[in-house]
Amino acid sequence: MSIKISPELRKLYAEKVLELVNIGVGATLFSQFLTEKGSSWLLTAVGFVILIVGYIVSYLLYPRRLK
């Protein structure tokens, strides 16, 4: 069973995934500067992993050709 999605909708999903990833990673990294604990290398690494995974998902969603 496969779901057919129009290329325009795939493009919209890909753009929204990028926006969500950027907001999420920005909040993750920026929140380190607002806390009293200081910066955490583990949290920074997790933020970059989320960024890379989100970009890959967005790339896979982006339609190959638009009419």
C-alpha cells in the first residue's frame, strides 16, 4: 500500500520540515545560553544530529521534478 502525494505537497512538506528543524535546533542550542548550567557538548551534538537528520528527511521529501 502506497500513498500518492502530489509534488507540490511534497515540496511544502519538505520546506516545513526544514523550518521545524531549524526552530528546534535553534531552541536547543540557544537554550544553553539561557540556563545557569553553561553549555553542554552532549546537547550541542544532539542538536546537530537532529539538524542533519532533519535535512536528510527534507531532501528525501523534496520532489525530484516539479511541473
